[in-house]
Amino acid sequence: MPAMTARPSVQELADGVRAGDRTLLARAITLVESRRGEDAEAAAELLQEILPETGAALRVGISGVPGVGKSTFIESLGEHLTEREHSVAVLAVDPSSTLSGGSILGDKTRMHRLARNDRAFIRPSPGGTTLGGVARRTREALLLCEAAGHDVVLVETIGVGQSEVAVAGMVDVFVLLALAGAGDELQGIKRGITEIADVVVITKADGDNADRAKNAAAQLRAALSMLPTPAHGDPEVPRPVHTCSAKTGDGLTRVWGAVLAVHASALDSGRLETRRHQQALGWMHHSLEDLLRERFEGHADVAAALPGISREVVDGRLEPTTAARRLIDLFLTTSAPNSPGDDMNVMGG
């Protein structure tokens, strides 16, 4: 289709997303990711418009420590799925600089083969300042991808600890990637990340590393048997641990079979429905916190008082909790916010 010059309307975006138009899907995601106050109402209207077309995809979170081969694994898995007639969306959250706020956004370079696949859509999003590195609007982007007809949505995180917990709150199955011989199987358990994993995969199980990967998988199976089952998991079924080589493709079928088995068990037992209900409520509360913070930080009187109160806290003349209460009282009792987000409706309402 010819390049668009004028900004499409909400209805045009919604129709384009439903039709699977990649350009309009990308523009729709850009809209919901925008921090501009004037875009908030349009984004909320768009999400409400496409909501009936959402919810049918299998949502899979994928994480692991840096160097575990997440991008290579996701590209190989994506190709494996598209060859079997699945339509795959990848939401890859890039690390953002804490100093400049910049983001690498190199996922299409890292997954160059999958990026050229007509049955795949890759969207890199900056992690920003959201806890755990999960992009602020990843959940909204996920809904848009579902409305565009993608039946599998893979969410990759940067693997910095709490990002796994955040992703587990938006997907149906959480896959943790680990390396053989690097102590990840024990480190993961200690920091609580392995406890929330539905499927664990030992990557790079090829060549001289194949035997080490098998040994690591055996150790993990034994360790996981002593841990409590995830809240949404089947207590009667041990969590699967598999080895995989994204380089050769060996193990991909087993890994995906394990994901499908976890999903089917949760669906048949009703646990998946309960989990999605809990996720929706959690999403609402997180959105409320974000909107309240934006309103608070954009309040003219709060912004004016904040530097002075901050100096008092730093100088030890004002206790931090008292300072926070003073700012909240100022926010609640003075004039309405005077910021770009003034006219922003909560969830479009």
C-alpha cells in the first residue's frame, strides 16, 4: 500500500490492525507506547475498539540471563512455528540507558531471518524505567498483535531479575532459558526465578556442550522436584526441563510440545481462565499506578514545591515519609494538574 502521510484515525488503525496490515499495526503500537498526553485518549479508544478480537493467542514469555541465547532461540522457535502455519509476533524489550533513556532497538538485526518472514512480526520496544525492564506498554502491544491475527505472541525480556516476574503477569506460559555449567540452575532457584517458570530449557546443547546440557537438565529436574509448583501450575505434573540447540534445531519440537502441554493442562482445568482474570485485574492496578504517578509528577504546584522539599530531605531537615505526605496533601488540596496529561482519561473512561 502507498505510504501514509496523514496520521490515520483510530478507526483506520483498528481496521488496519484487524486486516493484518503490518504498517498500521506498527503505527498502532507506536500510539499506545506514546507518552504524549494528547495520544492517551486515542490509544485508550483504539484498545477498547479492538478488545473483542483479543485473547485467542497463546502468550509465551521467554527470559534468561544475558548470553543464554534468547534471540537465537526465539528466532529458531519462530521459524519452527511459522513452518507449521502459525502466525508469530515477537515483542522484544530492549535495555534502555539509565542515563540517556536511549535503546538499542536491534531486534530486527538480531533476528534477521525471522524479520523477513511473512508470517512473523517483530516489534522492539525500549524498556524505559518500568520495573524489571518490561516495556511500559508491552501488554497493550500484545493485545494489538492478537487483534492482528497472530496466534502465538512471544515476549522476550532482558533478564535482569524482576523482569521475569513482570512477564509472568502477562503471559500464559513462562519459559526460562539457562546455560549448562554456569551455575544458572542453582542461581535461578536462589533468586526465586526458577520457581515461577513453567518450562525450563538448557540452551546451546550441541557439540562439546551436549553432555553438559543433559547433566544440567538432570540436576534441574531433581532441584525443581523439591520446589513448590507455580500457583497456576499442575501440582501433579513435574515441570518439564529440556535441552535445546537453536543452532541445529534439535529439541525445538520437544520444547514447544512442553509449552503446549502446560497450556492445555491449564486450559482444561480452568487455571488459565483464572490466571487471565488475575492478570487483567493486575494490569488495571498497574495502569492506575502509572496514571496517578503521571498526574502527580505533572501537577504544577507539586512540581514547584518538589525541589525545595527534596533539599530539606537531603539536608536531613525533613523526614522522607513526612515529605511524601506533604506532597500528597499539596496534590490533593490545590488546583487541578497543569500538565500534558491533564485531559487524559483513565482507561479511556
